[in-house]
Amino acid sequence: MIRNDFYTGGFPISKRVPIICVLEQNITVCYNNYDLKLILDLYRSQKLIDKVACFGVWPGKMNTDLFLIDHNYYGFVSPPEIHKDIDSALLIEVFLSGGEFEELVYISPLPLSESIRVTDPAVYDYVKKIGMRFKTTLR
């Protein structure tokens, strides 16, 4: 059941859980949705998308699982380039004022772990579309 969810677009891409795209001799590792979208758009524009195999890497304590994913479900949504590491964020908090988006704060992945404030509603829409976990705070 989990495997089917990953195949049809539910694979959580991050630095810990990357996607590997293989095209003949080329192997590309994508650590976020932004990079995955760039790679898949490139293959789609060159009409090579049917020759690409994509695998989700799910790390385990004892061994690592690879899931074959269908590239037709991936590569359509990505955050703005400046916030491409939000997929690996340690914590995401959304601040709403009167039910409307005000600001989003996320902690960047290790080793920096700095707090980044975002007022761009496109980043909030991205977080909702991808289904990332976030904490909501009402002001």
C-alpha cells in the first residue's frame, strides 16, 4: 500500500529521501522538488521522458528501499528557487491573521539550521499542495 502511494505521487522528496532519475548513462539525484522539476522538464522538452526511470530512495536503519515511481505524477509543482530547500526543512510554522496567510517560517536543513521568514504566498501554497507537515499559529 505504501509502495503504491509512492508510485502515484506521494513520495516525500528531501535531502534524507532523494529521488534518482536514470536515463541511459546519466544518473541524477534530486534532493528537492525544484531540482526534480528542472530535470523532468528537461527530459520532457527533449521528448526523452519515456526513457527515464525514477526511483525513490527510502533510507532504513538496517537497509535502504528503492521504490519505482511514475514520473507522470512528479515534477509539476516546485517552490521558488530561493526556497528550494524547504522540502528538507526541520520545522515549518505558518502564521495566519484573521484566517489569511501572513507569514511562513521554516528552519533550514542541517548544518545551517537557520530560521527563514517568508511572506510570499506562493511558498505557502506550495507547502499545502505538496502536503508537507506544518504548524499553524493564529495571530
